[in-house]
Amino acid sequence: RDELYITTKVWNDAQKQGPAAVRKSFEESLAALDCGYLDLFLVHWPVPGHHVETYKEMEKLHRQGIVRSIGLSNYSEADYKELVDAGITVMPTVNQIEVSPAVYRADMIEFFTDKAIIISAYKALHRGASLDKTPIADIAKKHSVTSAQVMLRWGLQHGLAVVAKTSSPDRMRENRSILTFTLDDEDMALLDGMTTKEDIAMCSALEEKWKRSL
């Protein structure tokens, strides 16, 4: 067990049903995983009107020692401030948000990392939509690596915990092989410059719309 780091999330429907449902969701996940405890338990989305209560129930699980760390997912700065203002006592260790060279949310990353909260970057490959775009493809050619490796390496050099989803063992090995090269300052600047203010605004608007629909 010590060789594994196991993470799961509390789902949105459980949040809306209250603390007992949150605990039940945890217990069902723990039983299915048969692992004794969770290393990290995430709030999947900050469900309006419910996520603070959800987090406080997760704090109880943390105090029991069956959740080692509590984390956030899809939290904005305002969502986090709502937690803090509600008097949480266990600080979150991570916030899992969409980040890639195509959606580089520098201000949000700085906000959370200044509070010692790790950013876990999901959709780190932008669902493959940017693999053939300049400058990603050009930089990949320059380093004799794949575009996916460039995108993951970019996240790593920004201090992010990058998450790339694939069911292919070959792709898993490829995604892990990003320690044999380094992107130079010019590469990083080009990749950083891919995201526009409009891209950030669109991503944030879509997330807020989704939260309101929960």
C-alpha cells in the first residue's frame, strides 16, 4: 500500500444530498478500492451552496486518519475564498484545474501556489487538439520528441503536477519519458504565448456556467 498514491473524488450528487451522502460516497469508494485509506480526496466541483459543507465533512474524515490530504478540483479564486471565509481548518493541498499551453492560466496558478496549494493540470494535452499546432509541433521537431511530450514537459517546468489520460500502454510510457530533455527559455516563452485573454475568459465562463447547472 505504501507504494501507491490513491486519489478519488466526491461526486456532485453526493454533495447536494448532504454530509451523510458525502461520507457514504467516501465509504463506497474506499470499499471498492480496498485500500484502507485515501492519500487524497478531492471535491470534484465546488457545487454552489454545498461545497463548503462537503469540505467540512471531508475534514472529519481527515481527522479520523482515513483521508491523508484534502484537495480541490475546478476551484476558482472566489470558490477558495468562500472556503476560507467559512473557517476551514485543514488547508487543501492541491487544486486540479484545466491547464495546458493552450489554456495557460498564469494568474490562477500564481494565486494558488502562493498559498502552497499544488496545481494539478488536467487536460494537459488539451484533448489532443493542439498537438499539430505551431509552436508545439516545431518545438517537438527541434528536440526530436513528440508534441505530447513537449506539452507535458512544459507543465513540469512550470511546477505543475500534469495529468495525461490514456488507455494505451505505449502512450503511457511515452508520456512518462519527459525527463530526458529540457525546454529552453525561448521554447517556454513561445508556449506561454499561445494562450490569449479570450481563451482564458472563455474557459472561465464555461466553468462558471457548468457550476451554475450543478
